[in-house]
Amino acid sequence: MEKEMKTITDLEKGLMEAKRSDRPVVAIKPEIAGKIFTPKKNEIHELLKSEGSLSVSEIAERTGRKISAISRDINTLEFVGLVEKNRTGKEVKVKHRNPKILVE
């Protein structure tokens, strides 16, 4: 996470700064942030950050987890804009996105 926004002014400054950036903005409530940024989801996010793009099966293989668990975590990360999925036939590729994260 980039930094926690504590006041409306901080949030407004963060949004103005983000608008000047080419990165998308993701605003997350603190009570939800704890559910999104779990160690296992962080592991997936960091893996994609370093590799760029991987298939769901490649992520499962590298993390030693089941494909169904990886898919569930990826759906959560995609919902909040941290990753992007692309399906080609049966294969689902997952790509890291680099949004500006605001915890409001």
C-alpha cells in the first residue's frame, strides 16, 4: 500500500496526485483492505509484479496451492483492480496492474 489517507484533505490530495498520474486509482476502505491484502494474495500479487504475466496454473505451481484457491484469490484481486485476467481458449493469463492505492 502506498500510504494511508487519514483526513478528507489527505484523500483529496491523493486523488489530485493520482489524476496527474497515468496509473489508475483504487480506493479501498480499511476494513476491506485487511481482507484483500492477505499473505497469500500478497504472494500472488508480488509474483505477478516480478513476472508480469502468468497463467493461473503457473501461479498455482509456483505457490504450491490449488488452482481453485488461486482462481478465488485472483478474482478478488481483479475486483479491486490489482490484476487483469485474459482468457485465451482454456488458458487464463493474469497480468499485474500498477494502480495507485488509496486507503480511505
